[in-house]
Amino acid sequence: MNIQVRAKPGKHRLNPRKLLLSKWTAVRPQNREKHFLVTDLFYDEDGTVLQLELQAVLSQRSQRLDWRELENAEHWCMGWK
């Protein structure tokens, strides 16, 4: 029996431990900030990734967000497009 697991449409399958230094493109850029880089990961006491720091390449502005937000393909694309 061959069972295939597929991601839901509009959702990326991510391993939060492999997000550091990954590249992302905002689907709807604001303030000309389109390309981003994950610069830091934040963990709980058990070593589970909770949040990440995303830095805009153009302005160097950083924002901290839950890593699961990158799973939403309506807001983020993997890589720089």
C-alpha cells in the first residue's frame, strides 16, 4: 500500500530547524521590501523553534514572527523570485 502525504494547497511544508539563512519573497511587498532572509531562530526551553527573525534585504529592517507564518503561500514564496 503506497500512501502519499500532500501539503494542503496554499501551504508550504517546512522543517523549522532548517529555516536559518533561508530566503523568502513577500507575495505582496510593502515599502519596496520584497526579499527577506531568516537571520535568527528563537527556541523554548525544550529546544522547539517558536519564532524567527526575518530581515528585509533592501532596508535591513528586522521583524520577529511565528515560523508557521512562512507556511502560508498566499503571503510568502520560498526563495527569491
